[in-house]
Amino acid sequence: MKFLGRGGGDAAAPAGEIQALCRTGPATLTVDTTTCVLSVSRGEARLRTVRLTTDAPLTVVSRVPRKDFTVTAEVDAGARAGIAVDGDGGDIRLTCRQDRCTVTLGGED
């Protein structure tokens, strides 16, 4: 699944540019029914992709690159998603639709 992306070729957002209070390991997030916010810092690339995989249904809300509005997507258990973030950075909000989701950052979408 490609969410807010342009069909490939976007640089992956480096792990060091992604901060989250729900981070439980270098590439692991534990998300529950309370929203976890991934904060992606400014970057030199015009467009980067935060790639993730979830083990349970997840709701993702993010600002559309180079726009001032957000969109929402539902990611199914076992699915991979790519969330595009422009060079200004921004927040990606993750909410598990079950009691708990384990989300892995990185990989291919």
C-alpha cells in the first residue's frame, strides 16, 4: 500500500529523523487505542517516505505533502504502508483499532 506517495522512488525517511514516545526499539513502536505521534523532522529531501508494517488494524492520519490539510487511511493487519512526508517534516498520528499494535518501521512498500 502506498499512502500519500507518488508511486516509488521517494527517499526513505532515516530512523534518526523520526521521534515517537511509543518507540520501544530502534525500529519498533507499540501503539494502543491512544494516539501515538511520529514526529518527522525537517529534511533535505523534497519528499521522503516513512515505511511501516503493522500486526493489527491501524488508523493513520498525516498531512498531505506540500498542503495544509490531512488525510486518514486504514491499514490492515499485516499490511505495509508508505506515508509521504515533505521536506518540512510533520506529524503522523497512529491509532490502533484493537487493544495494541506492534508497528515496525522500515522495509519496502
